Amino acid sequence: MASPSFDLGPAPTRGPGSPATVRPRQWQSQLIQLLRRRVSQPDPAGHDVLIHAGPGAGKTLGALLSFQRLRQEGHLSHLLVFCHRSSIASQWHTAAARLGLRLRDWDPEQPQSLGEAGTEEPWQGLLLTYQAAGRHRTALRQALENARLGRVLAIADEVHHLGVDPEEPEACAWGHAFTSLTAHAVLRLGLTGTPFRADNLAFCAARRVRVKDASGVAWRIEPDLSVEPRQLIVAGDVRPLEFRFQDGWVDHGRAGEAAGDQESSPLSAEGRESWRARNLRRAIRLGDSSSIALRLLLAARRRLERVRQEHPEAGGLVIARDIAHARRISGLLEEEGDRVHLVHSQDPEAPRRLAEFQAGEGDWLVSIDMCAEGFDAPRLRVVAYLTTVVTRSRFVQAITRAVRMEDSRSALEAIPRQPSYVFAPADPLLIGYARSWSLVEPYLVRARPDSEEPASGGGSAQSLPLQALADRAGAVLHLKGPQLPGFLQS
């Protein structure tokens, strides 16, 4: 596909109730055409459409533009939007208001409160979370039937969370709820920036194509439209990423043991999986003798200071392992004079702190589980990844928080845009994911009897030839740009 155009300038007002009509980007126009074709000429294979578009592509706005256009043409009447988190709902409300659309939150405490669509307070769409749909499926189904919505477009945001297990459908509660509640929708649109899972399961709204390779028969998840991150980088709509992997030797042994009773392992070159995992657990500790985490964090601070010389509003994000770990990191940053917002799911004040950081308050955001997906803060320019979670999806979701462009910066920077920076321990898996983050690799779902290990969405880390660094083990490994070069070259 050709590099997309990203002109989102306002066009003259059209249609009642719409403050302005947004001119779609090239890929969004393709999405509108695709959905128009599917709704007017139903596909015999079903009514599911999967869209993969990298972070910053405009998936939310593209889906709403498509609904608005097809509703104006009489193909659709109402919209159901399913979100992974309630915090993401505000982004849908904001984008819908920009187009003159009204989305209504479904309240599980008042399951019959929808009424008949179009009465009293007109609304075009219903917004709910996967968790609410799974917990209150029966009440929601009854409410939807009573509302008589007509021709519905059902949207699953970050659809890869909706796993599908044919052998145990009830085990995948979210996926089962979405499938059953949207069975009569005209179209089901799945949106994702990371079209793969770590558990070898398919997901909703995804077409599967049977393929055969040396490992046997598998099913490839096939997006109906794909916009890769590297295309977005070339177009100037998002920032490239540069990586700084802090390497080092990790000592294993009990305190007080003689030096000869301890064993050291090079972080970047450890091939034994159990040792690799142990290395990473030690490497992210601020007080570990290797000082990998401490050096990494201080280097990230220095980089943010340099970025602020040209981008004064820039901020940083630290992904921590747990709450105690996050507090130690926050304390260290505050000792250096930084303003820190610590957020985690057990803190009722977390949404407020997130909003304050998005608005420009604070230098660093330290998080455990609230900023890896769906969090939009274009001022983020530095990410420090200090957690033991090493699935490709979680790593890519975390680092791509830093690729978005602020509107105010677009006119100030040439294309390609100035990069954002990722700092992480030199774990072999993370290095492998970094090499391919801007590329879309096929997600293969394999038959269970033939699978010796869970699929990880490409497995690029397993194919990565790593060499021991010897006396260079304390160095920082640099990776740049959308087309990442080789590294570890002596």
C-alpha cells in the first residue's frame, strides 16, 4: 500500500448537528470504501472486518468517520463501541464530539435505561467496556433488544484482547460476550495496533487463512486493511524510536559468599531461558550490584533534559514492575529534582494524575499497568522499560506511547520527525522485539498438538543471533530508526 496521506484539516460544515467535517486521511478513506462495499455486498465469509493500524494512525477517528459517512448514506443507524478500559472511553467521546456524534455510556447499574433509540436525548452510539459486557451480558442483551437499534456497526477497540477458544468458549469471557451480543450487527469492526497474542489464540472480528509450513498446519490472522508503523513514520505522522539497551554482568549468589562461589552472566548474551529471566529480575532492581537499572534511569533523565532543549514540554514514562518498585523509582527521580506522577490501578487518584500529566504537569510518569495501551500523551519523548513483562505485545504497546505527534509540533519539525527514545535492560527478548517493532509480522495460530511453545506473534527474538560482548558487556547498545540496523558488531 502506498504511504498514506495525513491531512486532517477542517473542511466546510456539512450536515446538521456537525460542527465541522473532517477530511479523512488516505487510509481512512480506504476504510470507508471497504466498509461501504462490505455493507452493500455482504461477504459470504461473514460480517467481520479487521483493521491493523499502528499507534498514532487515527483508528478511533477513522472508525467514527466511517460510521458517520455510512449513516448519512443510510447504510447504518447506530453504533456499539466496546473498549478495553473505561479510561479509553473519554477518547471516543472526544473524537465523536468532534464529528457531531453523541455516544452514550451504558450503566450496568441501570441495565434497562437505554429506552428506545432516538427518544428524548438523541444518541447515535453506545459505549461500554469488555468487562461490563462480560459481567452483564444477559441484561445488556435485553437492553439492546428493547432499544431496537436497527442497522448496527459494532466496534471492538484493541480487539486482540477478545480471545477466541473454540474448545473452551466460556473461558474467553470477553470474546464470547462480544461475539454473542453483536451476532446481529450489520458489521463488526475490529481495531488493533498489535494484531497478535501471546497465548496462541485467535481473536474476534479476525479472518483466519489456513496455511502450511515446515511446522505443519496453522491459521494466519489476516487484516482486511493494514497500515504499518514504518509507513506512519515515513509520512511524518508519528515519531521514529531510538533504543538504548543497557548491558552488564549480573552476579548470582548469596550475600557473603566467596567470589568463587558466585556466577556472573552477561545480560545480553544469556541463552539459557531460566538464567535470562533471572538476569532481568536482578537487572531492574535499583540496588542490584550490577547497577544496570540505576545507570539506565540516570541515562534516561539525561536524554530527557537534552530533548527539552528543543521540546520544552516533553515528558518521560517509566514502566515499573510493581507498586513498591515504582515507589523506589519515583523516590530516586524526586531526589534528582524531578516532578513525578506515580499511577497504578489501586490508586483512586490515578485518573486525575494521568489527566494532569497529559495536560503538561510533571516531568515523569511512573506506572505499572495503566499506560501500556490506550494512553495518549503526545508529550512523551522518553520511555524507560523496567519490568519483567517481556511479551512482545506489552513491550510494543509500552514503547509506542512515545511515537505520537503533538499538533503544535508538526509545523516545527521536519520529516522524518525528531525521534523518541526507549531505554531498557539489554534482555535478548526485548532487543529482538525492538528490531521488528515497526514491522508487521504474521500472527500464526497453530494447532495445539503441534505447538511445543506458545506463539508470540512472530518469534523474532528466538531467531536473533546474539554474541557475547566480553569486556563490552557494560556498554549501551544503540538502535535507530524505522529500519533498524544490525548491532553487537565488533
